[in-house]
Amino acid sequence: MKIQNITNIEKFFKVVDSCKGKVELVTGEGDRLNLKSKLSQYVSLANLFSDGTIDELEIIAYESEDAFKLVEFMMEG
């Protein structure tokens, strides 16, 4: 799933932290980073966050209820 135009990064990571299953970020090289790991969150922020927003992320949520939370976040902002 692709998530676009994340402007509230703190809220995004709170949603990720609330997920029950594994949530992974897929890098441009095809690597997968566990977004529930604080280290991975900092690494992803350092690589993607440049002007106050994250334009687009490809993530994988392994639990359907977690995917729903993420879609809800995209819709509500």
C-alpha cells in the first residue's frame, strides 16, 4: 500500500506503533524495514523527511485491521 503526503509524521508513527502486526517500509531498493522499530523510524525519517512532509511511502501491513488503521489515517490526515 502506498501512503502519500504525510504531514503529521508524529501521528503517523503513533498509528504505526498502535498496530498489532508487523508494518514494514519498502525502500526504493526493495529492502523492508520494520516501522515498529524506533531505529527504523529514525532511519526512515532521516532518508525521507526533508521539507516537512513525506511525499510517498510504500508500506506493508500484515494484519487487515492494521491496514484499515493506516487507510483511516490517510483519509483523516
